[in-house]
Amino acid sequence: MKKQQFIKHLKELIRIKKEAERVDEVIRKSPLNDNLSTIAFGSGYYEDLIIKILRDAMCDKDDWIGYFIYERNMKFTNKNIISDKNGKNIPLRNFNDLYKLTQLSI
């Protein structure tokens, strides 16, 4: 997958995920909720499928996409938090860095 396609698809996934989380939060806080969150029912399966497809398309064997979405909460950082086998720091400052990271096997 080309970098611009990867970035476009990942940005759209993030936009949809954040919007779904915002809607789900409104429903959870509503006094009319009655513990029903039907709007999000099954959306986790679609999200998981999309991430698997992106991971396969990128040959992301170490699941850096999943790491970025779930462990980093879709946030980049200027801190040195990732290093390779030799101790060399690998940045995760932006989508370009994430694209490069998916191509590595650390």
C-alpha cells in the first residue's frame, strides 16, 4: 500500500473511531441510557477487521498499527519510546513515522 493511501485510510479510521467514542460517551452519560448502547453494538468487529486489513496490506508483522491505535490511544510523541535490537531510537512523531515503522521488523 502506498504511503498516501495508508495515511488516508488510517486518518479516516481514527476519525470514525473518535466520533463513535464521543457518541458512545453521550449515551453512557444519558439518564435515558438504561445500560443500552445499541449504537456501538458490533462496531468493535468492524474496527478490528479494518485494522487487520491495514496490517495485512502493510505486512505489519509486529502490529505497530494496533499499538498506535490501542496502546498509544492514537497519539504520536516526540519522546524516544521505541528502539530496535541495537538500541537505536525509532521515532513515532507522525503518520510518516508510523508508515516506516510498519515496514520494519524489530
